[in-house]
Amino acid sequence: MTVLFNSSRPLGRCENLTAIWDAYDGPKMFVQGGFGDMSWFDGDVVVTDEFVSAKRHGQTVVMVEHAISGVKRWGNDQPHGVYTPEACSLLDWYVTSSEGTRGFAASAAGIPLERCLPFGLPRTDAYVEKRKGDGNTFMARYGHAYLYVPTFRAPWEPPAPEIDWQAVDDELRDDEVIVVKRHMLTSDPIASGNFAHIVEVGSSEPSTPYLIDCDVVITDYSSIFIDGYLLGKPSALMRRDAPAYLAARGMYLDYPGGYGSVTCSGNAASIVMAARLAESRGIGARERSCMDVTAGACDGRSTERVVEFVRSLE
């Protein structure tokens, strides 16, 4: 059986597919971007990390979701639905992060619940049980390292509120650092200036090493803070434009009441205070409950389960 792996990104940048690719030892090939009507492909299975915009010729299509579900509505079910019923109909199976996210996945992908597989995300296998310092980044040298990762904003969503980064820098102490990691689809810098305690890293760099080496994850609506919980990192969630953003996008679960370790308004003092408070509190019942619902299958064996399922399709 030949398995076709497909993504709009290079293989090394689509971490879920890379993990499955490395573990699958049968005949395989990778194609980046669109691949027409697939009439040229005589294999049996397609493993993708996005909706397939192609006509099938008898292949079984398995989609692995990008990120942990539970935060933003997306796909077939968001107010400004991106994917058409035709695109959704091309999927046969959908790999999601938890038993608790199967309903979200079915709604987003427009497929039956029984075809949503709670296997966990393969990319999380690489960092489950990692500790600060294992990411081998400069963040580990700081006593208090905060990772700011804003969500990617679609054109129909309100633009992110401005942050006074100089004021944030002035609030930080010598043993504190904020690393700004923008989304890979965001080209323009976020924190422009000459700062003593703020460093922005390139959008093309992977987030995982910085996630491993931080102490707190700061974001607005990115699900990366749940990845942080898996690593024992609490969160500081900014909600300055929550009413406008929720009206444009919507959430699966209560935000931020059922999610965040600490919430803040987004001004300079509140961001730093929230990060410090989150770090001092650590991971508790709120964070563990969130993980149980949204990431219950991210236990270090997700890749194994996906590969075993793909092999069962032979």
C-alpha cells in the first residue's frame, strides 16, 4: 500500500504529518500543495492535515487536525465557514485530540461522529514530559520566561488590539523575558523596537522549543496554551476584544472562564502581572479539567495509534 502525505506546507513544518511520516515504514510519498484530481495516484490512502481540494479516485482520506480543538470554531461550522460541503465530503476519517473533542471535529468537518478518531495529535508526542531547558533555546537561561503567541486573525475577524511593548518592557525585571512568536502566516513583526527584555523570533521558526523552555504561555485565542498545559505551563489569556472576536469567530467551550489560568485586559501592567500570577499558581484543577476535555489522548502515543490505523486500511 502506498500512502500519500499532503499539506500546503513543507513536510518539516507540518509537525503532525512529519511524525506520522517518520513512523510509517511502508511505501509513501509527500506532495506539497494541491494535487489536481489525483488520477495520477494509484495508492490507497491519503493522510493530510487540511481539507483536500481534490476529487478522489477510491482512496481513503484521513485528516489529522492542526491544533488541539476546543477554542476557536473553524471549518464547516464557524460563522464565516471556510470549507464547503463538497470539501468536507472528501474526508473519510478525522483524527482529533481527545474523546472530548470528537463532537467539535464532527461539526467542523461535517462528517459523522463515528468517523472522528480520538487518537491525540502526533506532534505532541515529541514534547510530552519535556522540561524547561530541553528546548535548547535562550529562554531557559531566564528565571521567568514568558512566551507570547497570538492567534492568527482571519480577514473577517477584528484586528488584534495594539500592545505598548515599550511599556511592557519597562515592567519586566532583569530575570524576566518575553519571547514573541508570531503565527507562521503573519509576516509583519509584532514587537518592533529596541527592548531589554523582549525578543521576537521569526515566524518560520517552530514554536515547540520555545514552548518547552517557557514558564508561562501568553495568548489571546490560540489553542497553543493547551499545549502549554500538557507541559505544565500555566497561561495568561488576554481578552480585551473578546466580545468582538467571539461574535466574529465563536468558541466551542467557555472562554476564558473554563480555560485560562489567569486573564488580563491586555495593557502593559496587566500582561506582566498576569504572567507572574500564573507562574506562581502553576497548574491546578482548572487546567487539568481543560486538558481532560481537549487533549485527553495526547499521551505520547498518538503517532503509534495513527500509524496503526493507517496500516489497518490496507
